[in-house]
Amino acid sequence: MHNGMFVFDNVVHMYDNTVENVIDPVAMNFQEKFHHTYSRPGMEAENYVGTHTEVQEALVYLFEKSDTDMVMAQTVPLFSYWKQGFAPAWLQYKLKEACPERVLFCAGVDPLFQGLEGCLDELERQVVEWGAVSAKFYQAHARGRSWRADDPQVAYPIWERCLELGIDTVQFHKGIPLGHEFLEDLAPNDVQQAAADFPQMNFILHHFGLPHVDATINIAARYENVHLSLSAILNLWPVSPWTVYEILGKALLNVGEDRILYGSEAFAWPAVQAYIGALGSMQMPEELQDRYGYPEITETARAKILGLNFAKLMKVDVEAKLRELSTVKAGG
Amino acid sequence: MSTDELLGVVRRQVDQTIRPRIQAHGGDISVDSVSASGVVHVTFRAACRGCGLRSVTTEAIRQSVLTIPGISGVEHTTRVSEFARERLEAFATGGTMPWSPAMELPHPTVGPRAPVDP
């Protein structure tokens, strides 16, 4: 809890950059440069080339050194740069197994690299065997290979299978190319028709599609089953605070406080508490309120963004969860 | 009057005054609830979803329903700053828009025309 607010981190990644997992280091190297660009003392990026996240280390960052109550460990099924993806499913599952009362597991599959049938089978396995409650997708890969969320042949069978398996929230990496993916393949536009055709499904778009920020906000404003995660956006704050104020302000003005989610992007940036503190005390500068009409960040909005919105999506009863957590020590 | 009765009054007023104007250009709204303190909650629908002019429409709704005894405000899922709300209120009521440094144009793009050479 942070100042009485339930903290539910929409996204952490247990990464694996060991030489056995890296196929092409271009994405790992670009990411590390990006992460270090947006670092400052107290909010440093991890030097993670050649390493992987340890479960115990992750639990300490999250539940001993920060006010985090719950997290979702998200698989990164990006198979053109890493054999098992930047954040392999099994490693996310290990974190969940180490602390099931606080960690939810997010599956990760890909129809291009696994084939549609392989993707559906693996999705089902990760749900049935590993208890996935959401699924993450990376649609753009190296050398222009990509797929769209509104493709009736490739994507719709995945959304249908998700719903059959009880998953009604799917998530997408949008914007922020990690390596040589094409920027246009990372635009959010394909989510529009999918959101219209699957109104019972919630679509979370990560990173506000940076640099497709305006398009991403516009889409979320018009489709009430589209949600926005501050993952990577909040992490810009130590270097570019006004960029964060502008993006958050625009989202609050056009989408509203009910569909914005806090995501820390640990463990690339492991100082989770610093980001909780930043969001927990962030104020919309009066100059932006005046010039653009961006609303102030109320305590109600802050509480929703920090945890209540994602808890609602994940059907977590916050009061019951807090009672449960008060009797359990993190990580057993 | 109970909140349910008040909700009915607000819906009738919105149906008669605001909705036809909104529906004329493909938009729509629904009046979802009225709280015990008299705050009306509306949801924008159809072409109004994501429309950049929702804050103007909200102000129009506010001006309309605030005339109903017992109604204290209007809310929807998005908010504007107090600076913007003051300007919208002045705009909706035909009053003087409060000046702000943010409204000052950075360059004198509007000014007296240069004399035309006959």
C-alpha cells in the first residue's frame, strides 16, 4: 500500500539476456541504451547484458523495497531476437510460483513464430498448466515480419480461444521498437476493429504506442474496452517529466482516469519504489492545466491508476486481497 | 424527490434539449445516474466518444441540468482543468472569458491590415 492506495503493477518482466537465450543482440543493446538514457540516481536502469533476473532478487525489489501489493509478470514472446523471448514464459511462471498470492502470470505466444495452431496450443498450455490470466503479444518482429490484431484468419482465432479459456484481457506491446522492427507495424491502429468485433475483450495497449501517442489515446477514447498502460512512459519521468505530464494529461482529458494503468517495467528499471513515489505524488503543472485543459491528478484518479483499475480488470477483490496479504509473508 | 425521480427529470430534460442537437451530428449521450448529492453522471456514446469537443458538450449539459432543483453538477469519465472549466462556463453563458497568459498568442498573427494601394 502506498499512502493508503492499493498498488497493482500491471507489468514486470523477468528477463533473460544470457548468451544461451540471445540470438541477435541488436534489441538487447538498443533496449539497454534506451533504459540508461532515462535513468538518474535512484532510478537507475539495470546493467543487464548477459544476465537474467533472479526470482529472490525480484521479490525483494517488489515486496520488500517497495509498496507494491500485487504484480503481473508478463512474458515477452519476441522470438526473432531471443530464443525464448526477452522475458521467457517459464521465468514469469517461476516468479508467480514463488509468490502466488501477489503475482499473476501473463502468458506470451506468437502466431508467426509458433504457427497459429502451435500458438493456440501453447496458449492453452500456459493457461491450464501455469495459470495464466492474461496474454501478451508482440506483433512486430525483425525484418518486417508482423501480424495484425484485426486479422480474421490469424488473430481472431486467438481472441476466441482466449475467451474460451476465460481470458478477457489481452495486452499488446505498441510503439517502442526494440530493434529493427518497422515502426508502422507497432502502430495501434489494428486494435480498432478488433476492439469493435470483440466487445467482451479488454485490450491493453502498452507504452502509449510511443511515438504513436496521439493515435493511441484517440483509439482508447473511442473504444471503451481499450486501456492504456503507463509502462515505459512513467519511466521517462526522471529525465523528461513534462513528457510524462503531457501524455498523462492528454489521456486523463480524453480517455479518463478509469482506463489508465500503472506499470513499472521492472526489472529493466528495478527501483520500483521510486516510480511508485513519483506517481503517488505527481501533480499536473498549472501551466499545462491552463494551456491544454489537462485536469489535475486527484487522489481518486491516483488510486485508480496505481492499482484499482487493474484490480477491476483482473477481478481482484481489493479488500479481500488486503486481508489475505496481511496474513501472508511475501515469497513464503 | 428521490434520486430515481430526479434521474427521470434529468433524462427528460436532456432528451428534450441536448440529445437532439448531439444526435443531429451522429453523437449521443446517456444519463446514467444521479448521486445523493445531486451530481449527474453521463456517458458519451456514438460519435461523441473520443470527440475533442466533449468538454464543450459537457458544459452545455451542465448549464441545462443545473436549472433543475437538486442538481449540483455533471460528471463523465473525463475531466478538464479548472482553468478550462471556467473558460467553458463563460463561453456557455455568454460571459467574459477569464484571461490567462496561456491564451496570449505567441506572435501577432491578427492585427490591422496593411493599407491597400489603390
